[in-house]
Amino acid sequence: MFHKTITTAILAIAAGTGAYAYYTHNVQNPWTRDGQVRAHIVQVTPRVTGQVVAFHVTDNQEVKAGDVLFQVDDSQYKAGLASAKAAEQQAKALLRKAQNEQHRAEALEQKVQGSVSTLALNNYESAVETAEANVAAAKANTQEAALLLEYTEVKAPVDGYITNLNYREGSQVVASAPVVALIDENSFWIEGFFKETDLSDVKLDQKARVTLLSDSKQVLEGKIESIGYGISKADGSTGNALLPNVNPNFQWIRLAQRLPVKVKLDRVPDDIQLRVGTTASVQILSD
């Protein structure tokens, strides 16, 4: 009987010690399973309107910055550039005419004083200035037309992955309207949502460990890059009849809010592909 009591006491002490060590470890090293892989998403947006005549990428394809993604019909923009060049040539011809008339009047005035009135000379000078302004405007229109023609080739602004490509050749695209998402491959991070009670001693650049749900055997190392300063408040938002929404709660229960903690990974192994929105576990290591 005595031995059973001793054994039970030893097991109870061991269990208590283990539970206390586990609790202390979790307090000193906050951990959450509520983490996600995040990255910057570039909305690829054409700068011109027109019909897509060629796609050079497929859905979920990796691309490099500068790669042509798709081509917008450029026929009207070529015509616009030709028209702008013609208008520029016309403006230059009118400038030369105004300059010739001014030079002729000035030369005549120098030969015979008073043959050309001061008002006429001023008018010739104003005509030249107006023609110069018209040439500058025509050059600007030519440059704009050339840019529009260049914009018919929509290129990747960053290295990354094309995703959710639903357009096809023949689709109509509109300027400034996003067409497809491009995930910046150099911007991946892990965002863990920790209880506010776990973040009192957490600092920037503190080490963290990340485990992906898709590959739980590998532990990734990283550092805390930022800690969120605020989250959206559900209570107080306007509801029906312009009255505030207030969720019922129990007075004796106070739920800790969760704040986003951004973790930048030190290195990602070659055999792991990070994908936006996938699940991760994050543990912050104490100093």
C-alpha cells in the first residue's frame, strides 16, 4: 500500500512538473496555429482599352519582370501615332512659315525705317511664339500616342506567378480595370494571429519558427518584421435602421483579441513552394 502511494505521488509530481514546464514554455514562447502564408498581389491592369489578340502566358505560370503577358489590338493606336506625327509635321511647317514672315518683316524694317509698324512686328513675334507652342503640344501628343502604342503590350512588373487567369484571346479589356493577379515571388511572409495577452514581451526582430500545414516535417526559421497596431471592431458598426450593432456577451468572460504578427522567413528550402492563403503554425522564441 505504501509503495502504491509513493508511486502515485511520484507520477502526480511528474505530471504536475511536466504541465508546469509546458505552460511556462508556451507563456515564454507564444504559439498559434492561426497563421497564413501571405504575399503582395499585383493587379495586372492594362493602360489601354481594346481586344486581346494574343496571350503569352497560361494560368499559374511563373513569369519574370518584363515578360509580355498579353497583347491588346494595336491597330487604332498605330493610326493614332501616325496622325499625331502628321500633326507635328504640320505644326513645324507653320512654325517655319511664321519665322520666315518675321525675318522678312525685320529685314525690311532694317532697310527702310518705318516700313513695318511696331504693331505688325509684335504680331509677327506673337505668331512665332504661338507656332512654337503648337509644335511643343504636337510633340507631346506624339509622345502620348507612342506610349499608348507601347502599352498595348502588357508586361509583368515583377517576378512572380500568374493566377486566376480567366481571360482569353478575343476578350475585351478596359484601361485601368484589373485583368489578372500576379503574386510577387519575392514578397512572401507568414502572418500569425496571436492573442493580445501573448504579445506583451514580443519585440521586432525576435526569432520565430514556422511550420506549414502542407509540410509539417520541416521547420522554417524567421524573424518578426512587424506587429499590427489595430484590428477592426465589430461592435458599434451601423446596422438596421441606422442603429449600432452590439453583439451579446457574457460579463464574466473576456475574450482576448488577436493581432497580426508578420514573420519574414530567413530562407525557404528549394523543395517548398509557398502559396498564398495556406495554413501555418507560428511560434515566437524568447530571447
